[in-house]
Amino acid sequence: MIIDISHHQDPKKINYDELAKQVKFVIIRTQYGSRTIDRHYKTHHREFQKRGIPTAAYAWVRGISISDMEKEAIDFYNRTKEFNPTFWFLDVEERSMKDMRAGVKAYQKKLRELGAKKVGVYIAHHLYKQFNIDVNDFDAVWIPHYGKNDGTVTSKPSYPCDLHQYTDRGRLKGYDGFLDLNHLTGTKPLSYFVGEGNASAKTKNTSKSTSSKTTSSSVTTYTVKRGDTLSHIAKRFGTTVNELVRLNNIKNPNLIYPGQKLKIKGTASNKNNSKAQYYTVKKGDTLSHIAARYKTSVSNLVKLNPSIKNPNLIFPGQKIRVK
């Protein structure tokens, strides 16, 4: 279950232990425009992350000009970066400037410049066509469409999306009130949203290394990056698009997404790959525990993993380089 919450869900009324058992991913509001900061966003992030639940962040977009949009992006990033959200969503539900397409584009561009890795957009269903947001700018599209709005899925958005918010009258144990409930509708798996998609390309090299530069022709695993195409990947690894399609049971060669894992049987040159070692974070892990297990230091783990902004915030499923 995926939920999104804001200060309307008062922490005093939430049994986080119980609610955390019901959800796999939580998207938390940081702000409503720049001037209104969500009163409880920090508490929500801390409480769910403490219980091993990955969290993302969203901000209601209200900029009245390009510069105002950029200012909102800066505020959103600075207020939220300490929690290292797995995704940053722009919540587009009102016309705050004449050209919303240009405004939203400027917002996401600034957010990426600041360091946001994955940026998504939430677009009100009735405004999708009117605003004509360039969804290709984003790593995920999230659309609300409620149907009967009885807490169950009774409708389907008219536009393609990765996340469908299907009700704002959901009920879950741990909170005695209504919740926004969401489910995945596209081809992107949950791991794409909760952090596994951030893992860098890894090569399983089974051959013996005779120098610091090795060549592998075994089956390797590659993680798709933003801007990749099957033809580019095939060329890089000295294989063909048809072979990639066959190995990965790909239905449409023109549809791959960042974070997707591909099996590749080809030849790639990799420097010092035999020395690299990765660990998948489990519930209850801390960087200090992982550092001790691999006889290294927390500072070295942070150095090896630039995506870790806060050493106290890691989450289950996250891939960490340990050597």
C-alpha cells in the first residue's frame, strides 16, 4: 500500500507502529507554495523511516512566475534534503501563472540542479490537458482519479501514469481517519520508487582478473539511466537490441525506464570492477553497523556513496557500495 500524507494527518492521532505495518511507501508533503510549510512533515519522515518505511516528498506548486517557481524549488529542496527522499513530486493542482507548462518545467529543472535525483509530477486529472505539462521531463507521473471514492479502486485515469491516487477516503489500521491511497499502474516496480532504482550499474565478473582493467563477456546486470535507449545500451556492450529484448522479455523495445534492471550478454570494459562490493540495506540496519560488518568506517561509506546526504537516514532496499 502507498499513502500520501500531510499535516492534516496529525502525528498525535497516528499509531506509527501499526500504520507502518500496512504501508510500503509514504509520500509526505513539505509545503503548500513557499509560504506555508507543512507543520508535521519532519515528524512523518522520521517516524516512518525509523520503522524502515521509505519516504518521498511532495510540494504543492503555487509559483506566479518563472523566478517564483525556481524559488519554490529551492525552498522545497532545502527544507526536505535532510531526509534524503527517494522521490521529489511536484503537486500541480491549480493555475498559479498563465503558462503552467513553462513554470513547472522551470521548477523541475531547478530541483534537479540542486541535486534531486528522481523528480515526479502529480497532475490533477481535470487539468492534465489544459496545462499540457511536459511529462517527459519527469521520472514518474502520478494522477488522482477517484470514481466512487469509497476507499477501493473503482476507476482508471484517462491518461497514462505510474501512480494512481484512487481515493481520499481510505482506511488503514493505525489512523482513525481518512487517508489518500495509491497503487502502481505502469511498468515501474515499487523498487523504482523506494530506492533500488538509484543503484549504479553493477557487473558480475566471473572471470579471473589479470590487471586493474578487466573484460567480461558473461551475463551482466545493468541499471537503466535517464536518457538511455536499448540501441545505446546494445552498442555500449557490443550486443544487439534483439538480443536484449530476448534476454529480458521486453514487450516494447521503445519503452524502458530509469532504474530498470537489464540482463546483458556482451563485452564491457570495467576498471577495478572486481574490487567493488555492494550491500542491500535491511530493516534495522545503520551505517555504523554496516561499516563494522565490512571493517570500514561510516565516513568511507559516505564517500563511496555520494547519494547519502545524511548518514543517519538509510532505508531497506537501498544499495550501498561497501568496498
